[in-house]
Amino acid sequence: MAKNILKTPSLLQYILETSSYPKEHEQLKLLRETTIHKYGKRSIMNVPLDEAQFISMLLKIMNAKKTLEIGVFTGYSLLTTALALPSNGKIIAIDMDREAYETGLPFIQKAEVDHKIDFIQSDALSAINGLIDGKHEESFDYAFVDADKENFIKYHELLLKLVKKGGIIAYDNTLWSGSVAMSEDDEMEDMIKRKRNIAIEFNNYIANDTRIESTILSIGDGVTLCRLL
């Protein structure tokens, strides 16, 4: 979900027009437009452009080479990551929806980065446990989680076994349209209200986890970065 009520529309538009759109890769632009055309409102499941460009810069600063993505949809963040990694970089991408992934695959191929991606069609918990059983412990530089929010805490516990010390785990949508800062009595959409408490529980869990250092960024719909100690 890309909506963030902490940004005024005019400010967000300014950021997009002056910083984001001019530097958007051609295949990312085409993927974004194709996703909007095919999926309509569901297209907000891809990360917004400003968040994607932040992720790209973060990966380059980290000099990341091996990453994990949980929740792919049509692959805007996946293509962003693939473009940011060096030519020998590798991404394991996990999602149940192969059709959505294959919607974005032609753009990944045209960007000539498909060789970096290993797509696994599976529920995330099974796939992550499979990686642990397959001796991938502490082998990833970075993991990005944009899947079902109900399992974020379970994902976190497993990812602590897969990401290297000093590596980064990023969780998307942790501000949940700003609802985490609202009162229960505030007016909000039913879907937002239903998952607000899940986001709050996860944020509190991360804040009290002494195995990591963490921060919440008010970019996109909120991104929590966790650095493993």
C-alpha cells in the first residue's frame, strides 16, 4: 500500500516531479504504468516511486550482493533491487502469485537483470523455512518484507537466522496509512482499522528487540529498517 496521510498531496507531488520521475528507469516506468492499467486500485501493492529510489540508494551504499524479497506482486521493488545490485548479485523472491510476477517479468527481462532473480512460488513461511533448512543461514545482506502483515513477527524471527550480522531487514507499510498514530475513536476506513492493531503490535515488538537497532522512516506508507547486531 502506497498511501501515506502524513504527506500532503502537494508535497508528495513536488517530491515525485522534482526528484523521482526524472530518475525513474524506463522499464520501471513501463512496469508501473502496466500494473496500474491491469490492476487498478490494487496497483498500490507495489512500492511507491520515492520509496523504491530510497531502497536503490540503500542497497548501493551497503554494497549488497545477495538479497531476499518476501512479497513481490508485479515486481516494482524487485526490479528496483535487481537494477541496484552488481552484475553478480542475486535475489530470492517469494510470492504465491506467479501471474502477477509474470506481468512484470517482461520488463525485468528487457532491463537485462532477470539472471539475478530466483523466483519461488510459495507461501512465505514455508519458503523461508526451506531456505533455513537449505543452509542459507546468515547469507543475505538485505531482506525486504511486503507480505501479509499478520505474519510480520514470524517472518522477523526467521529472517534473523538468514540475514548477516550488520545486514538490513526492511518492513513495508509499518505506518499503515498513518493509523498507528491515531486513536481508536478516530474515523478511518474499515480495512485500515482492522489491521491498525497488527501494525502497532509489530512496531512495539521491533522497538523492544535488543538483537537489532531499528528506525521507522516516514517514506511511502512507512518503512521500518532493522540492522542486525
